[in-house]
Amino acid sequence: MTTTPSDPLPPWADTPLTARLVLADGSVIAGVGLGATGSAVGEVCFNTAMTGYQEILTDPSYAGQIITFTFPHIGNVGVNNEDTETSNLAARSGVRGCVLRAPITGPSNYRAAEHLDRWLKQRGIIAIAGVDTRALTARIREQGMPNGVIAHEPSGKFDLDKLKAEAAAWPGLDGMDLVPEVTSGQSYTWDETRWVWGKGYGRAENAPFHVVAIDYGLKRNILRCLASAGCKVTVVPATTRAEDILERRPDGVFLSNGPGDPAATGKYAVPEIKKLVASGLPVFGICLGHQMLALALGARTHKMRQGHHGANHPVKDFTTEKVEITSMNHGFTVDRSTLPAGVEETHVSLFDGTNCGLQVKDKPVFSVQYHPEASPGPQDSHYLFERFVDLMRRRKPG
């Protein structure tokens, strides 16, 4: 009897275990392989979001990571072309693989255009299903995010010694610059606005503000939020010099999200960010952009044990005294004790008290650790794009 990934397995079926997740300590987890075949090494993390798996799997910030989904039903709404978050469509997904509890069921959503398993194959993403994701998540919470190898071989035959050695030898994300894998190769303009029910995406017309967005691993919905707020956006590669950005005469500069260690990427990015801050232009950073802005201002960052990955993270905004539910994806954090004089903390995580935002007291410069574009996640934080526009409006003559 043959089955497809969308067929329910009868209770007597002997499903072959065609995938392995091998951790750096030698632990081996067996399961059913899905998506691409082969093997990939990365850091194993978990994500607690109940929706938005396609946005998560195409978020460039996940480069170098293997995502464990704590929600058991992944793939049940299929995939479509509209929900891809990778802005550099010429690049493959940065994510190394994903770990699932249950097999992928057939799509059951009117927006579905394709089955997740086929989509994973096309994007070169390896998946393993049938894993006790609760146990794996508990292990990560207790011991931190391990390095590991995810492998899919239809024959079910694996060289476990080789996979164990590969997992143990991988250096990990600490000190790793992954931005070159996901940044754009050239500059381009963007005018697509946010999705509207029944209408799809729109186009910005006569945008009053020009923003240069530095692509460290940009998500498409960030660009849409900027366009919806009244910005004509020019995207530039991560290595673009501050002088070249200022020659474009922007009204503001955006520092994007991205993967890897901010200190590693900061070796070439931080000196340019310092010049942009000194220019007096409004500067807004998100995620990796937030962390590297903090480094440019004189603070430090460090690796987190389990990181923040999900769409249900409560954050307090001290500037409004309100709590918002946010989408997060980061494994490094800004050390608040190192924030210099003149830089104040504006947001804090209510899960563990880590820093989630900052602003410079005498300059139009601010940033947040989380993802206010809400793709996936709640839309509580869309106001930050308006805050950025307000800073540009105050500075722009007329």
C-alpha cells in the first residue's frame, strides 16, 4: 500500500522512519522525512506560534536554524505566493530545517495554492515529522539551543557516526555572520502596501517620505508597512556605505532584521550605522537592526539560552505605559546594563525582563527587538511605523 503525505495513515501501517535529528551531544531522534532530502546543520530552536508557519519558514532571520514547531498541526492551511516573507527571492530559504509533531495533512483553506510538503521540496527545506516536540522543547528550555543535523533519506539508512561528528563540529551561531546569505545583491525600490481582505496588496502613490532600508535579511511585510505609512522605500545591500546612503538624500534610514550574531555582522555594519546616527536623520531599527544600533551607541549584546521565538510575547512600552502582544524571533539580546548615558530603554519583555527597545534622548533614533510588521503575529505594534514617519515629518521642511 502506498500513501501520500496528505493521506491519513491506517493504524496498522508500518511507517518507515526516513529522517533523523542528531544533536551535538550524540542524541538521535528518529521520525518521518518530509520536504527536501539530504542533510543540513544548524541551531535547534522552538517557535510557539499557532499560525504563520509559511512566514516563519521564509523569515531570513532564521538562517542557520532548525525550527521546532510546538503547535502540532503544521501545513493544514497549505501555502501560497502571498505569504512568503523572504525579500530576496533569488536566495534560498535561510532556515536549515523544521521539526513537526504530526504528519502534514491536506490543505484546508481557500487561500491554499500548494501542499506544504511539495513547497518544502522546492525550497530545499528538510523536515522531520513524528517527533515529541514537547520533550524537545523542554530540553531546549532546560539546556539551551543545541546544534544539530537534520537528515532525510528515503531509504532510512544513515551514517549516524558521521552525522554526530558533523553536529559536534559545527561552531554555532555565536560569532557567525549569516547576513551575506540573505541580503540583496543590489538596490531596488519598493511601493507595495499591506494586504487588505478581499483586495490583496496595494501600491503606494505620491509617498511624501523617502526611506533607505538596509537589508540585513529584510521581511517583505516590513517594506509593506513602511509603504503603507507613506514611504517610498529604497532597499540597499547590507554592506552599503553610509556615504552612499546619504547621497540618496533620504528622509530616514531603516535598519532591518536579520540572522546571526550582531557583533559579527557589526564588524562592517556598526561603523556605517554610527555615521548614519551622526547625520541627524531619523533612524529606526528592528531585531538585528536594533541590536547593531545598540552596538553603535556603545552597548553590548550576548547570546540567549533559548531565545524568543513566537507570536505571543508580551512587551511593555514605557513611552505609552501599554502592554502589547508581539511577534519575536531572536537568539541574541542587548545587555541593558551597558546602555550608555543618553540612551534609554523604551520596551521590555514581560516574559523574562530582557531589553526590547531603546531610543536616543537627543536624536530621532529608536529601535525595537521584536517584529512590529506582524507577519506572522498580532498587529499591536504597527504604531511604530507611524512613530518613524512622525520623526521624519518633524524634520522635513514644509
